[in-house]
Amino acid sequence: MARDWGWWTEQKLDILSDYLAGFSKASIRAKQTVYLDLFAGQAENVSREPSRHTIQGSPKRALAVDPPLSVLRFFELPNNAQKLENSLRAAYPQRDLKVIPGDCNETIDDVLTELTPLNWAPTFAFLDQQSTEVEWPTLVKLARHKRQDKPKTELWLLCASGLIPRGLRIRGNLDPGVVSRTNEMFGTDEWFDALEATQNGILSGPQFEHELTNLMRWRMERVLGYRKTRAFRVMNTNGRDIFEMIFATDHDAGDKIMKWSYEKAQRQQPALRLRAKLSRLQAKEEERGEVGLFDAASLAPDPAPHGYTVVSDDKAPHSPFRGR
Ligand SMILES: C[S@@+](CC[C@H](N)C(=O)[O-])C[C@H]1O[C@@H](n2cnc3c(N)ncnc32)[C@H](O)[C@@H]1O
């Protein structure tokens, strides 16, 4: 499983590059754009596939967008922030970029205050968390940042609906730390009804995961007031989520560009899987000293991919599951 993590991450970042290119072109008349990367990571990462190729992280992808995004703010924990700052400053000395060290839930206020003069400009926030690091008030602040006559800050959030149930240990004694972080991320404990229904066998594991993503989309639309949300879901064959990316926008153009980016990613998935498979076969051959002997037929894309399914879901969210 871990080996394939590389191409999922790459696929997510390819969607980001595609979306930001469209976002920037669609915003040309505004002349200014703002990009906020709340979990910025590193400038570059190495694929876990045997090819070990370099994957440019979200900061460099955002900086590579053409036409260029004008104002970029990257949030990272202190241990990683300095390295990221050095690398970005060296590569892009002329750009209006800053790396803000610290917990983004705490540093967000100062950054949004600094950006108040630009609260009319098209603004996109990427929230590429690992599990449940983002707190609901941060999403509220982002959603309220823009002037009321302008579309809200667009949000693109990683919702780890497949990881949360494992972290919670729903089949045993619940982990109170994960319960509390899940409440903080959703800004509510409404997901608890679906959890109890799953523990009682009323909902299946995949249904519970779906309820988690649905609740986040529902709250983005009904509480934060976004006009439209859509989810991009990567699942294994048992129907279990690996992760979901949720997009929230007020803008028809934004929704169209993300729909196109998601559909492109769906079409490219077999090619990415094929490349991962090829890279593994080559690595095995090299281990055996048999370079160039792999069977090309075995590299054909699977007619029915056995590993994972990618779904682009724009059906409107339903009201959260209620057991009581
Ligand atoms: C999944 S990685 C981000 C990957 C990155 N977007 C990329 O494309 O390469 C999540 C990052 O968030 C950082 N992080 C975790 N908690 C954070 C927090 N509360 N505030 C800011 N950064 C955080 C971690 O150090 C890690 O580098």
C-alpha cells in the first residue's frame, strides 16, 4: 500500500496544478490573486515508487502557475518552515511569498489581517492536512475573509474519511484524543450518531466514511454558506475511502474548472497506475540482474482495475445521519 501512496499524492498535486492554472487564467481581469497553503510541506518530495522520481510539492506547483499567482502564503510547523522558506526564496527571489512558521490554526488570523486590503481578490486555500489537524474556526475565518459582495475564499480540503474510523478505533474503546480532534475539525459532534449506528451494525464502514465526508460538505454549504461543493474520492475495492478531496466554491467558473480537473485525473489514473507497476517490475528485474526482461503484456492497463477506484462526486450532500 505505502508504495502506491506516491501516485495518489501526485494525482492530487496534478489536480492542484490544473486547477490553479485555470483559476489564474479565469482571474486575469482581477489582476491580483491570493494562494494560501495551510499545510505546505516541503518544496520537493521523493516518490515512494521504486523509480524514486522527484515530486514537486504544492508550494512549487503554486509558484509555477502561469499566469503567476500574485500573493502566496505558506503555513508550516516551525521544524520544516525555515527549510521551505530558504528553498522557495532561492528559487523565486522576486515573488510575493512568505512562509509562516507555526500551527496554521493560530497563525491564520495575522495572515488574514495582513491580506485585508486584498479581500476583494480571487483567493484559493489548499488544506492538505494529514488527518484532522485543521480546526473548524479556521475554515470559518477563511470563509468570512472576503468582502461580502465577492465570492468566498475557495477551499480545497483533504478529508481523511478513511483514516478517521481507524484512528477512532470504532470497534474497540474509542480514542478520546481522536474523538476530540474530530469534533474540532467538524466543529460539531453530529458525526457521533453515524459512529454509533456503525458500532451497532446499522451502517457499514464505507457508509460511515461517506457520512463523514457528507457532513463536511453539508456544513460547508449550510453553515459556511458555499454555493457548491464536490468531492474527489480515492477508494480501494472494498469501497473503503483512502482519502477524499473536498472543494467548496461560490463561483460557477471555479466549479467548472475543478470538475474538469477531477475528470482529467480520473482519465489519467490507469496511466499512473501503469507507470507505478512498470517501475516496480523494473526494480525487481534490477534486483535479479535481468534488466529489460519484463513481460510487456503484463503492463497493459487493467480492464477492471483491481486496486482502487476514483470517483468524482458532485451530488448535493444530504442532511447528516441522525440515529435519535
Ligand atoms: C500532507 S503534508 C503537506 C504536503 C504538501 N501540501 C505537498 O504538496 O507536498 C502536511 C504538512 O502539514 C504540516 N502540518 C501539520 N500540522 C500543521 C499545522 N497545524 N499547521 C501548519 N502545518 C502543519 C506537516 O508538517 C506536513 O508537512
